[in-house]
Amino acid sequence: MARLRRELERRDAEIGRLNDGIRSERGEMEAQRRESAEAVARKDAALEEALRRVEGLDRDLEERESEFVELRTTVDRLRADIDLEYELRRRMAEPANRLRAGVELFNDSEHPRSMDSISKSLGQAEVHVETGEGEDEPPVVLTFTWQDISSQTYHAGPGLGVEEPRVHLAVEDLSGVERKPPNARLGPDGTVVLGL
């Protein structure tokens, strides 16, 4: 009996140790489960942050691509403007082109109506067109003479750097008119036509 009691006590003690071991392992497993859950939560948060950053970078890239397209368009337009300006300056350096451009500028202004009105009163005007003085942007000089009675001289500035007014009355002489040989004529509406 005593031996059975000792055996029972020994087994109770062993069961107690096993229960303590089980409780300890359960505690460790619970701690590991919590650590795993925290690690997963940290990874999820890091992944969400990375996704937000990727979305932000995508938006930033789209905005920069849009800015790049706008800048490219602006650069292309400016290059075209520079090419056009260069071509116009090259063409304006040729005297015949400059004369034609000055005449077109005059014809597009309000001054042909004045020529038409005066011609109705004084008769058809003689017209002389020439390039004026000046190094950079010389004007085109249009001189209108009516029967040795009166003359008007207009300056038309076809150059790109000429400020408004690009066409203006430079001289009006009502006596002692100095005639220049005509090299242009007035059309029926007061516009100037090069050649006779």
C-alpha cells in the first residue's frame, strides 16, 4: 500500500511537471502566435505604404510626362517661330522682296482709302516705291504725286522688329513737288501695284 502511495505520488508529481510543461509550451506558442500576427501586420502595413508610394510615383510620372509633352510642344513651336523669323529676315534682306512686303503692308492699312479719295479730287497719282535709308530695318518709301501739285510720302516697315504704326505718313508737300519717276501705279481701290 505504501509502495502504491509512493508510486501514486510520484505519478502525480510527474503529471504536475507535464502539466507545467504543457502550460509553458502553450504560453510560448501564444507568444509566437502574437509575434507572428504582429510581423504579418507590420508586413501588411509596409506593403500598403509601398503601394501608396508606387501610386504617388505613378501620378508624379504622369504629371512629369504631361509637363514634358507641353515643354516639347513649346520648344517645337519656338523653333518653328525662330525658323520662320530667320526665313522672313532672309527674304527681307532681298530688296525686291522688301519692296513687295512694304507694298503689301501699305495695301493692308487704312491708307489706300485716302489715296482713292485724293485721286478722285486731283486725278490719278504717280507712284514711286523705293527702299529707304537704314541699316537694320530700312522702311519702304512710297511717294504719291498728283499733277505736280501735291505729294505724300509714306513709310512702310515690313521688318519684324518694326513697332506700330508700321505704316505712317512721313511727308506731305503741298507745293514745290519734286517728282520721282513712277515705278508703280494705283489700282482702282487705292492700293499700290508694283510696275506700270
